[in-house]
Amino acid sequence: MRPFALIHRDGTDYVEVLTGDVITVATLAEIPLDPGHPTLALIPYRQVTERGFHCIDDHAPLECLVVASSKREPLSAFPPAPLTVTGGAFDLSDEAYGKIVEDVLRDEIGRGEGANFVIHRVFEATVDGDPVDAARAAFGRLLAAEQGTYWTFLVHTGTRTLVGATPERHVSVADGITMMNPISGTFRHGSGSLVDFLRDPKEIEELYMVLDEELKMMATVAEHGGQVAGPYLKEMAHLTHTEYLLAGKGSKDVREVLRETMFAPTVTGSPIENACRVIARHEGRGRGYYGGVLALLDHDEQGRQSLDAPILIRTAEIAPDGRLRVPVGATLVRHSNPAGEIAETYAKAAGVLRALGASGSASSPVRPDPVTPEVSALLAARNDNLARFWLDSRAPGSLTVPELDGRTAVIVDGEDTFTGMLAHQLKALGLAVSVVGWNAPVPDADLVVVGPGPGDPSDLGDPKMKVLRDLVSSLLEAGRPLFGVCLGHEILSVHLGLPMVRRESPYQGLARDVDLFGSPRRVGFYSSFAAHSPAEAFESRYGRVTVARDPADSAVHALRGSGFAGVQFHPESVLSRDGVTVLAELLPHVLSGAVSPARNG
């Protein structure tokens, strides 16, 4: 049978039928992109290695359907049909999966390795009869039974068959606008109250964290970073999710956009580079196409490149011998518990399993709670304390600070691409900004920003920590203006003689009102450690240091001295309502510090 694809996109009343030949390529840059010849690329999770990220390589191929012909068929041409699925169980028992949840909460989030992580398990069964016929039947059943999907699709490459109903656009490019669609928070219809779900701190923070992580990606692929719209409800047949929409102007090749956005935090975690390490440690096997994307690359009538790429979730893969795999994952955050995350994996698999007949005949959708004025008010209120920098359009030069205008800054990335967002904020304040990795030479600049990253700042055996410690030491000794953010602040604090303490409850994805040198500020934290200071000011080898600290436990929120400052929180985060204000206040102070600060001792 010749390779083909069936695609129903949200808002259309037809199915696109694509046929052509399949080729296998090694990298995203090799995906064919010729005007008049669209390409549908099936991108496996293992392609994260193109970004230098870790994964367990299962050698799943990057297959491309080079479209030779396309046509549109009515939805009625794909009626639901019977099929039989036998056996069926998750590859990991509930007990084993629950143990992984506990391990990740304790050993990863608790130790500062990141804010959230997605760990998957796989429902496995066998499909009777021809796999392609079974997939066609499932496609028809998904069209009839599911709702609110971004794409409902079937792809047959000749060697593998995938069928699914994914709710989530990963990234799209059209008319010069790049868009992403972070979705997180899951309400199971009939499981309680939609109002209670919208008030649940875990669900609220989960969406904020993936919003931050996708803004990091937009900071790389859009000229001025992404602008945020929402939040909205995404209502499906058995679940309701919460979502935001991000948009920004961009001019990159769409294959480069795909590379820079591998892969969505809703299927990996944050920060993404370390999330890939955590996934490999705890999953212990490859992911195949779970968490990858299905990408349609094309050109518009003006000859501009276009891209539409949904995430490969809520998807079944059927092997030629009839073996069926449905991978699903839960997002683990500091509020998670094993029972809740186990239940979420069942709920996410339910739509595909019902369509396949693995849970009995396809059932009718469960009607969600109505969208009442209270529901609308709760959604709108979620933006009350978020950073307007990311919610509003910004005129060039509107935020420029005279003391910063025309000065240069280099940001040292500690393996957290929050640095991309921070770069946009510093540019908006008037600085000329570059970003370098922690293991790269640091060029001359008026200001060095030692940025955020995962890990324990006290771990002297970590090569990254050693490099950053040496960097901070050399900057302080030379009297070069220095600003530390999160991990950079922690390392600066250690050099100033403050003890570093692991928090009993991690501050991962937490927004707080703090007193910052006499001014109330709303800021967002992503940290599991904090420096502690017994006083609001002290003398160090590098001069007098003033401290903004928590009156309850003496945890240091920020500090400043002659030519340096540090903040434990992330001023660039969408959670930091007052983040740009903090930067505008602190950075002129840093740059006006003495070139050779006084040394004591």
C-alpha cells in the first residue's frame, strides 16, 4: 500500500488526503521543502540530540511523506467502523509508575534539577486484522467521538501506522507569524467541579510553568519574544484543559524553528535540557514518537514558508504485526501526588482507547460543566499578577532606561533558556545583549549576567558549578559589574560568605510578594535552594552588602553591593509581575559601582 495521510484540522469540515513517497532523513535540516511539494514529517523524540540534549536512542527514524497528490474528502467519507483490540495493560504497573513519581518529586524537583517533568507510560495491546484497516476504523471513530482536537490524523508510512487526536499545536508559522500553544492542567469531566479545578493551585502553577517554558522557545524563534493571549479552556470529549496562545514575528527557516523548539515542555518538562536527562534517568527506555511532532511543511501563495506541527500525544502506533502502543504522560510538579498522576494517565489514554475499542465500544462525550460568569472570571483573574511585559504589545524604545541605553551585556546561560527571555527584557531596557553558554568564553561587556540553571550550587564536583564559581570569583576580583539571577545569585551569595540551604519545600513555579530594599515587588521563583543572611547588611571582602531577606526564615531574595547584585527569583518569568521594574532599578546601580571595589581583609 502506498504511503498516505489523513488529516482533519480544527475548524474545517473536511479531511485532507495526502499520498506520496516516504524518505528517511537524519536531521531536520534535510527535510525536503520545495515550493509546490508539501512534506509531512514524522519527527521522533530522539531528534532532541540535534540540540545536544540527552536521550535513550531507540533509533526511531525521521520519516518524510513527500506529497505527490492531495485532495479533500467530506467527514462522512470516514465513518466509524468496528475493530477488535485484545489484551491491554500499561507497560508499567500503577505501583511502579507511582514509585517513579515519588522519586522524581524527591530526587529531581526537591534537589533543584527543575520545576516540572513529564514521565510517560505505555498502554500496550494487540489489534486484530489488518493494522491499516484498524487505523482507518479508529480514525473514523475519533472523528465521531472526540472533539476540541487540533489535528485528528492517520499516517501510514509503509512500515508504521499512527492514528490519533492531539489537542495541542506545538508550533506553526504562517504569514510571518510564529505561534505556540501551551496546554496544561487537566479536568476529567464528571470528576468534580470545573470551578474547583480552576482554583486548584497545582493546575494553575502547572500552566504557568509550561507558559514560561514555551516563552523561552519563542524568545529564540520570534524577533521580540512571544506575546501571550489567554488563558482559554480547551474542551474535549472527556477532558477539559487550560491553555495560552503565544504569537510573535519571525523570519527563520521553518526547519530551524522546529529544531529550536524541540520539544514541548508539556511532554518534557523545564528547564528542557535537564528535563531530557531526567526523563532518560527515570524512564529507562526510548520514547519512539511520543512527545515528538507531526509537521506539515509547505509554502503559501506568496512563496513564503509555512509550518503546522501538532504534538504527538493521544496517539496510537500500530506495528505491522498488530502490536498497539498508546504512550501517555503526566506532568509532575511540587504539588503532585502519585494517585493523581496515575489517574491522569488513564484519563489521557481514554479517548484513544475508546476509539480503538480497548475500553468497550466508543462512548458518547461526557458533557463538561457550563462556562459560567464565575468560570470566565476565574480564567481572567489568572493574568492579574502576571508580567505585562509578555501580555502587552511593546513599542520599541518605550522601556529604555537612560543609564542603560547603549551599554553592552553578556548573559552566561547555566543550562536554562530563561536567558533568552532575559535577553529580550535587557534589550527593551536599552542594552545590547549577547548570550553564551556556561562553558564558552565570556566576551568583554559592560555588564556580565550570570544566569539561571539547574543543579546544586554547593556541588563542587559538578563541572558547571566549578566554571561558574571561577567566573564569579574572577569578576568580583576584577571589579567588573556583575548581576546574578537564580543560580548565578546563589553562587554570588556563596562567594560573599553566605550559607546555602536546601528549602524544605521547593520554590518551583512559585510567585510571591517580597520586600525588595523597601519596595513591594511581585516576583516568580524557580529554586530549591536559598542563601540565608542573619542581617540586612554585612561587610564582605568585596565591600558592604545590603540584603533583601524573608523576615520569617532569613532567606535572601536579593542582594547588592558596589558593582554587583543578585536576585534569587527570575525577573524574566511571566510570574514576575514587577520583573522589568526590578531590572530597571538594580542594573543602573550595578553599572555605577566602583571599577575596583574596596576589599576588606
